[in-house]
Amino acid sequence: MICPDCKQEIPEGKLYCPGCGKAIQIVPDFEPNIEDRLELSKRDIQVAMKQDAGEPDAAAPEGETKEIPEVSQETKEIPDPVSEMQQKSAMDNIALRQKMRSRKKIGTAFKLITALVLVATVFSVILALRLSKDDSYEAHMKRAVEHMTFDEFTQAVDEYLTAASKEGIGPEEIENAKIGAANAYYHAGESEKAKEILNGILEKDPKNRICYEQLLQIYESEEDIIAINELISSCPVSEIYEEYRDYIAMPPDFSTLGGEYAEEVELKLTALDGVSDIYYTIDGTIPDESSKKYEEPIIMTEGSYIISAVCINKKGFKSAVISEEYTVTHEAVNPPVVEPKEGRKTAPVNIRAKADEGLEIYYTTDGSDPTLESKRYEGEIPMPLGESTFNFVAADGNGNLSEKLSVSYDLQMMAAFSPADGINYLLANLVSTGKLLDVEGHAPGVKGNYRYECDSCCMSGSRIYYMIYEFLENDGTAEETGNVYALDFATLELYRAERDNDGNFAFEMFY
């Protein structure tokens, strides 16, 4: 650089011309804020120069800032030339002050860093203590409840399970946390996990009432009646069992299992708790409250049946539906054998019928088809006078009937007296013995009057008898009394007729 006054070259790094001592103002191209640093350098130079000249430092007292006169951008002359030695001394002084200032800055920075480290350490301790408190059993349980409040069930499960896994807590706290997790699982739609937790608790603590309540809630929502029955029935605590026994709806008991049968089936249904109502169907449809209520045994004759039944307890819970299939196929019932063969008869022949062993015989004489309500065959039947028709059937113990067998007779015979003569003869004898008061059939102490019919003949050995049957009439109705009288055709002797053990008629003199 060339001095603008004396034109002498100024060595690089010098701020004064070595020839004329004029201070050189250098204005390089740099950022605007470099002016502050430049002002500081100029002040340092002036202070250093004054110290070298033995002048006192005019710096402001500590704590005060002495205003430094503003230096114009023009180069200012220094009155007295400065020697090169003075310049060097001034520059060394500047360097020393800058070094001291740097050391002061380093010390301040060190103190700041130390303070920051101390604050960080305290903060870390506080944070650790706070984190330790937030990781406690109580904190996790509190957060779980908050999550449940806002329907955040998955987060609630995590908090409950974390709480249950904390060390140093007792069995009761663990159970409470697990029950909370089960409840959160259930509301999150994961019922299987909820049931697994609750059943696990009951294995260790069968007296935990809350577990029963939550499991019943789950099973009810799933309509799992079997699970409800198993849960309550297996409860070893009588108090809990009695409290929830109304939830039990056991299926009905069938007296006869399904299968194939050759005879009529009488099915009885029983409610195992003794109080539930039973409803059933016979066509396989699902029974409910609108189905037929069971009140008496179900009779299955011939055919196929699907009996389905359900119990509904007093709380309204339905049991599982039980179904059984039945097929009732009866063996064919053979019709009875009847003697004599049908046709015209000139002498009475007692009518006898015989069926297979174990069968009953029923018959009619009015042309109708016999049923189980018809007259039962008990032994030989006297042959009616004139034309008659008998219809016979055999019936097994299940009420199954054979095909109908019809036989017709026409008994035409000659007799010394008519059936009406026989009845009058009987009436006269009954009045003479005092059984009747008059021939109208009135009897002592009997309301109504006796009436007699004679419409058939019976053969016994070589004897032929008119058979006379007694009836009691009262209020327009007539009932057979069971008394049968017989009048010998040849001798006009009067007999009482009664059946022997074989069902044949035996005759005993009336008097």
C-alpha cells in the first residue's frame, strides 16, 4: 500500500506510514457490523500508545462505558510521529489485551456450561423420579380407567396388563387389574380373550363374584345357555350358586330315547329344576313359548315323530333344545276267528270268537265298526233270534286294531212260547219272591224300575234257554245291571245265568 501523503510504500500489516507517521485508514469490503470491531481496535491502539507514552489511561471506571469519539471515514493525522518501536509495542499490547479478553470469554463459557450441566442433571433426576411415579401400579390403573371413559379399549387393555405385571403388588391388585383387562377386551370385541382371563382367575379364586358377573354378561350376550349352566352348576360357593341359580335353564329329560318301536310309546318330559316350564313340538320345529306346553305324557301310536322340547325357567332363560326321533311301526294284528259260520240257523249255536294271544276282541251288533270303546268280548254270545250281524276286531296292547270281521246269522226256530211269554213268567216269579213290588218293575227302596229284554237263545248241552237281560230305567236312561235269567224251553224252569272262568254260561235254579 502507498502512503497518500509521502507516497512511501507501507509494509503489509502496518497501520502507520514509516516515513511520515501518518495513520492509514483502510476501508476493506466486509460486512457492516465489522465497524464495531474496527472501533474497538482503534480504541485499543490509542490506549496502547498512551500507555507507551506514559500517559494515564482515560478509560471509564469499571462498570461504566466511556464513550469513544466517533472516527470519521476520512484519515486523521496523528500530531506526533510514532517510531517503529512504539508501533510494535502498541501492537503487542493489543495482542495481550485480546488474549486476556479471550481467556475471560473462555472462563465465562466454562461457567455457563457448568451451570447447564448442573441444570440438566437436576432435570434428569426430577424426570427419573417422575417417570418412576408414572410407571407405578396406581398410575397405570388410573390411565386405564381414563382410556375406558373415552372408549379407548385397546389402550386400556395395555395399561391394565402393565399394572398387573408390576412387581411388589399383592394378589388382589393383580386380580383387579386382570378383571379390568377382561372388561376392556370384552368391550373391544375380543370376548374369547376376556373369557380366558376370567376363567383363569376362577381356577385360582372360585369365590370371585365379579368374575361370575362378567362371565354371565358375556355368555348372555352370546346366548350360550350351555356355558351359563356349566358356570353356575359348577360353582362351589353356595351363596353365589343360590344368587345366580335362576340363570340355569337345564334342558328337559326324556323318559324314552328316540328309536324304532313296535308298540305305542308314552313319552314323559321332566324339568330337572322342578319349576321350569316345558314346551314341545312333534314335527321337529323349534319350540318356544308359543308351542304346546307340556302337561301330560305324549302318546305316540303308529308313525314317525320328531319330539323337540325346551325348558324356560322363571327368569325367562331358555335351555338348549333337545330333540329325539321316534318311529312306531306295529306288527299287523290278525282278526279274530269266529264260530259258527254265518248263515241260517234252525237251532241256536253259541257264538264264540278267538284271537291271537295277548289280543282283546271287541264287537258291535248295530252294524257300526268296532273300536276300543265298543263292547268287549268276554265269552260265548247267545245267538239272537231272527237276523243279526256281528262285527269283530282284535286289538293289541297298543290299541292297534285288526281288520274288521263281519258275520251274519238268521235264527228261525219253533218254540212252545214266545220271548214275551218268558218275560212275563219271570216277572211273576220276581213279584212272588218279593224282589219286585209289581210287574211294572218297581222294587223296594229302588228309584226307577226294572226292565227286561229277551232277544237271544243259548245252547248248553242238550238244553235251550231264552236269555233274559235285566236293565234299570231311571230318568229316561236304561243301564244293564248284569243280572241274566234263563228260561228252559222244555220245562219252563227259571235259572240264573252267570259266566264261569272260561267265559261260558253256567245255569243255577232261580228258587
